[in-house]
Amino acid sequence: MASSSYSNPPCAACKFLRRKCLPDCIFAPYFPPEEPQKFANVHKIFGASNVSKLLNEVLPHQREDAVNSLAYEAEARMKDPVYGCVGAISVLQRQVIRLQKELDATNADLIRYACNEIPSTFGRFRMGHGGSSSATSYDQNSALYYPSPWNNDTCGDTQEKRDHGSF
Amino acid sequence: MTLKGGTSQACAACKYRRRKCSSKCPLAPYFLPDQPKLFQNAHKLFGVSNILKILKNLEPRQKEEAMRSIIYQSNIRDKFPVHGCWGIICQLHYQIRQAEEELHAVHSQLDMYKQYQQHQISSLTDDAPSQLELGMATPSNALSIFGHPTTPQPYNAVTTSPVTQQHSYSNSNNAGYSCGYLDSKDHLGNSWWVQHTYATTNNNNNNNTNPMAIQSQLVASQPLAIQQEVVQDYDEIHPFFDTIDDRQSYIDSKEAYESSSEESLKDTIQSIEQVAENELKSAAACFSLTSVN
């Protein structure tokens, strides 16, 4: 392969694939030659053609984000072939649930103290909504964006929307 | 495509690839014929050969778990083509951080109530007759008592965000709360795209008003560091699928976790201002009753 002294060095993808890195190479901006492992991981888990198709489907200004997220997921899958990055999601979700329960319990304590301290003002305010509403609002807002990893209904076929209940 | 002479239908994978689905098809147990979208998503992200490579060296039980995670990851990528699962992890970290900060603030307020209670008890014990006559604490005590924020407002106390926020500001415990909101994004790897994620108004996220985004304090560094710490955690939890909360909704919106965090911050600020006003009024009222002038 004749290398021109005026051309840029091949990107990590083209180096890995042992092909000429063209000026319009879709991988070049996101897989610099200094980070060969990044593309190696992505290629091993997802495949270059899948990544290329995915990048072509997103807008140019979103491609860097897409590549970085793929690189993260690929590395996670390399480290844990069974769960990949989904394991991390499960752990974090449980942490969120635990914190929310603790928050609700602490808020309940706060209500009790407030009631005991200012009983005359108790009736002027709507009680019991803060803790539950915070939990409810939290429930409604915290995890509505994505399904639980192990819900069998997480599928584009069913497109099922499920109301988020309380913790 | 059905098997000739057989009663079972070809799996979604073989249907999609227009191949004969044998009884030993490795993907048949995971891609049922009535769920073609699942396989399409998985095939789009991973590809059949890569999926089989992943399953190759796993035990049968591990294969099932791995396929579930692959299917989930693929579905998430279908819904969120740009950020995928990484975006969800960032959001969860942000939620955790926010919950931790709120918890800290509520604990602080609880301690304040306890101190107030103890103070009240001790002041009643010291000056019982005057307390009984006046029905209130001594002026100096009253001043100090009513100088505490948020005491007489239970509903504010339990509407966690405004009160805790106000308490945070008053005690300067979380002086960098508003900054922390931004810093949490900065601390994430490739933070600019996370800011972009949370800054843009989400036209699909219609149901959310307070996406309390939090970042774990563990995740003050790069994404790989985050991953390493979390990996260490979840390596010990096999299996954990049964305990996952499956009551989270699955909406159609793309990039749904983007934005509305700015809106929640505005709501919080407005609530804080309302609380501050109420406290001033109550403090003024009490002042007039307990003034020593």
C-alpha cells in the first residue's frame, strides 16, 4: 500500500481492518490511531459494519456520542460477557430504589417531628403529600425513560407502556 | 417460515434470515416467532455471529442471562440510538447523587428538629412558670427558635426538594448544589455530550417534571472508572434479575431522558423562594409576640 506523505495517518479502524483510510472514512474522526483498543473492542462486540450503519443513521454531530457509548458498552461486554453494561444499570437502579426508600423514611420522621412541634399549624397544610408525592413524583419521573432490564415485555413489538408504581 | 412436516414455527432469527430453523437452532429459545422486533434490534446492534460468539463459551444458564442482557441492550439502543445504555447509566448516576444530596439535607433538618425539641424541653424545665403563663419559650429562646428556617411548615418539610434545598442554602452545607448540578455532568466522561443530553429540551418527554438526576460520588472521574467500580459491585450479585423493579414504564420516546432537568431546577428555585417568604412572615409574626422591646 503506497503511503502518501501528504495524507493523514490511517485511523485506528482502517489500521485494524488493514485497509486504506480514505478522506471520507466514517470512522476516522472517532477512532484516532492513538486509541487502537477502542476500535478493537467495538469491532469485536458489534462489528465494523454494524457500527458504520449505526453512525450513518445518526446525525453527524451525534456521532461522537454514539461512538463513545458504543465503546463503553463494548468494553463492559468484554469485561463481563454475561451482563455487559446492563449489570451496571441493575445495580444503579437498586441503589436508586434504596435511596428513595431511605428518603421516604427520613421524610416521614421529619413529618412526625414537625407535627409534634407545631400541632396548630398542622391542619393548615396538606400533610402526607410531601413524602409520598416526592416518592410518587420520583417514581414517576426517575425511571420512566427506559424499561427495567429484566422485564420480559421490554420489546418493540409490544410497545407496552406501564405506569410506574411506588417503590 | 414453517418447518416442513413439523408443527413448530421457525424462530424469529431464522425467519428474518430466511433459513431453516432446526431443532438445534441456538437462537430459537431466545427469539420467539411472535417477537420479530427483538431479533431485529439484536441483529442490528450485535449481529448473529457476534451474538453466537458471546454465547459460545458460556454455560447454559449464563447463556440465558446473556441473551436477556443482549436483548435489553439492543432494545435500549433502538430507543436511544445515540447514547444507548450509557445514557441511562449517566442518568442513574445523576439521580443517585441528587437523592444523596437530598437525603443529606433532610437528615440535617431532622437533626435541627431534634435539637429544637431538646432545647424546648430544657427551656421548659428551666423556666416552667413563665412558660406556662406565656405558652411559649423565652424571648431569647424564641428568637433563636424562630430563627431556624422551615420549622413551622410541615408540608414544606416533606416536599423534599424545596425545603431541603432551602435548608442547604441556609446552612451552606451544599454550597455547590447548583454548581454540583452542573459539575455532575462535567465529572462524567465526555461531559459535553451529557450536557447536551440534559440541556436540550425533550419533545418526547412529556410526562416528567422532576427528573432528579444524580451522580454517585463514586463517579467523580471518567466513565471507565465508573464502569470499573460498578462492575465490581454487580459481579457479586448473581443472579439479580428477579429483584429488578419491573414497574418502570417503557415509553416510546427517543432520548427521553434529555432535558427537563433545567425545568426542575427552576421549579425548585421558585419553591425555595416561596418557602423563604413564608418563613419571613412566620418569623415576623413570632417576633412581634416575643419581642423584648
